[in-house]
Amino acid sequence: MPPLPPLHVRVPGSTSNLGPGFDFLGLALGLFLDATGSMGAQEEAGRHRVTYGPASDAGPYSPGWSPEEDLALRSLAKYEAHTGRPLPPLHIDIRSEIPVGRGLGSSGAAIAAALLLAAAADEAAGETPLARRALISLALELEGHPDNGTASLMGGCTAAVPTPGDPAGDMAIVEVPIHDSLGLAVAWPRTPLFTHEARAVLPCEVPLADAIENPRRLALLLEGLGTGDPRLLRLGVVDRIHERFRRALVPGVDEAIAGAIEAGAYAACLSGAGSGVVAIGEAGSMDAAAAAMARSLDGGFGRAVDVVRVRPRVRQV
């Protein structure tokens, strides 16, 4: 089989949790990872490689993975193991503006991009590719939590819940409506905070009162996202399970959140496990909130971003 044409996909990063949506709520946002896959002949199958670089307007980008840790390479191997057939050799070049270790879905986006390119290469080679729901399940296996990978693969806001043993499938996904009036701001400090560090500070048990309060707040948050109601969003991002423990690891985060609110945001909280922060407010008016958050974070950088509402698609280039 002759070499197949190059493929390209642009995948959004994501913010997760949004307070009480711990480990299942993800929201695709306008920080992007671009991946281009060049394919060789079928007889060279298994010889995959991945290179990384910055987006044209971003600083240095490198996830720092060894070949054994590389989540894009592991995604290709996971796809092949699931289908039981080799892919054409994929040489993937990744250019990303998503900062690493800031709770903005850099790992989930890399996994999503590699899986989408694997499915497209599989189809181009004449096979039946895995459906997107199957890719989401593979992303969960690779990352260990479903929020970021699902949002990057689906776009929009998703509530993804693993359901092992359910005859209807091993994942239940709800696409959460986001009101058109809402926009986002994100900011992050110079220092990353990796997920395993942020998980290490969480308690093994939580008080009953906190376990009761979190779903109450989640109900307000989901309604606020769907209606754009500022009061419901402000009340809805309050978390009692994980955020207060993780805030202690991010100097200036309390001031950053207060600054976002003072600058007009409706609500703000840690993004994912941190060290980034996300604010929700009126679309087109979030630059001041981004700047206010950045000023309070060490070496901070802030940016207003859109909600990405469409699913990423692979195209030939």
C-alpha cells in the first residue's frame, strides 16, 4: 500500500471539575493542540514516533515524557491493542499552546489527538475505525479520569461517569448545555502542579456534611451553566471535597480568584488539579478577569478564551 496522505487535527484543551464536578465534569476551552500525522506504508506498521514543539505564538512546549511515558505513543499502542491490528506507521508532530501541569488538559488533549489520528489512519488504510465513544473509553484507561479526555474529544461541557459492568456500556456521558452568553478566562503561574502531587494532598475520607453539600452545589452549577445565571454560577462552583486542599499548593490563588470576581467574573475556581485558575463570566468581557488572576500568580499569564462547542475533526492536508 502506498503512503497515505498527511492528516491534521486541532484539539481543545479543557478545564475540569469547576468546583464540585470532581473527576467527571470537563469543559473544552479555546487553548489548542495541533497534531499532524504523516503515514508510511502498511508494512512498516508499529514504527510510530512523536515530536513536540510550541504553537507559533506560545512559549516552549514539552510534556517532558520519556518514550515509555509518552501518552501520544501509548494512545497509538492502546488503539492497536484494542483493535488487534497494526496501524500504518504514524509520525505525529504536536504543536500546543496548552501549558503543561496547569490543570488545562494538556495530557487529555495529547491523548485525544493521537486517538483521533489513529482512527483516521485506520480508516484510510481500509479498516473500520473505532467510534468516538470507544476512543473516550480508551482515553479513560490511559489517563485514569474521564473529564479532560472526554471534553477534548467531544467539545462543549461533558459529565462523564465510568459505569463498569453496565451492559449498556462502560461510560455514561451527558452533554451539559452552556449558555451562549458565557465566556471564560484562564490564568496560570510559572510553576506547574502535576496531578499526582495534587491528589496526594486529598484526604481518604470526607465529613458527611461535605459529601452532602457537594451535590447540592453541583445542581446549582449545572443550572447556572445552562442559563447563564450569575448567582447560580457563583454559588455552584463552591467545592467541599478537593479544592481547599489543593489551593494550599498554589501561592496567590485566593487573591487570583478574588481578583477575577472584582474584575467582573461571575465565578472562579481552580482549573482541574491546578496550578491554573478558571473564571466564568460574560463572553467578550473576560480580559480584565484574566489579567487580574495573572497578577496574583507568580509569573502569571492570563487569557480570555471561548467555550469550544464543536467536536474536533481530522482532515487531510
